[in-house]
Amino acid sequence: MTPNPMHSPPMQPQDDLESRIAQLRKEFGDLIEDDTLRRIALDEKGIPMIPTSNAKKVADLKDREEVTIELEVVKVSDTRQFEKRTGGQGRVRNLNVRDDTGSCRLALWDDDVDLVETMEIQPGTKLRCVDCYVKKSDFGTDVSKGKKGKIEKI
């Protein structure tokens, strides 16, 4: 007996999403990770992605890695200007930030220093830093947005 499509249960939104992810997986093969495929499928539907537990913690940050991390602003420093090695003026603004495992510095460079005003960042503001870069030095751990990262207020 063949199931009657008129009497089959309606497709649930989660089933629809998983179906689209499966389509994208076929289309892209192993070139794109499942988290990214999920982001694409959700973006196509206009649904903001719910953060997953893949966000790193300050205590787990490693040098030269790209991370997503959720942080709370503790202190906002003033903008400083400096001479770039390549010539010209640069700007930097540091935010002291923390999570429940430790603290580090979020460095905003050049045009990004204005994010403090445009996003109304102040002590107590919670931020999600997506695809941001980690640099460890003798002075501590720095996270910066870089060219492809994103900083969101949460």
C-alpha cells in the first residue's frame, strides 16, 4: 500500500531545516562544516542563528586561533593613535573583557574603535565575537575582530 501524500503529516520546520542542510551538504560536499551549512539554511529563511555551545571560553583560548566567544565588558579604554609600520596613522582601543573562566583584552583597530559609540558599549555590555582572532603574548591574551570577524551586542 502506497502512502497517500494528502494524509502524510505536515513537514515540521526542523525537518525542513534538516532537509535543506542535507541539500547543501550534497551541493558542497565536505567543503563546508555542518555549523556553517546550518547558518546558511537559517539565513535563507531569515532566522537568526541561535548560539550553539561551540563558543569558546577565555580559559580555553589558544594563540593564533579563530574563535567565537561571548564576553562581558569590564572597562573601555580611550582611543590611542600610533604610527603604522607601513606609514600613516592608526588607531586602537582596548576593552577589558571577561567570561566566567577568566579575562582578556578585546582590541579594536582603526575604524572598529568607533564600535564603542555606535553599539553603545560600556561596562556591563555583553558581546558575541564571531570569527575573531586570538593573539597571546607576554602581556596577556588579545582577541581582535580582524577583517572577517564580527562583533554583536547580546
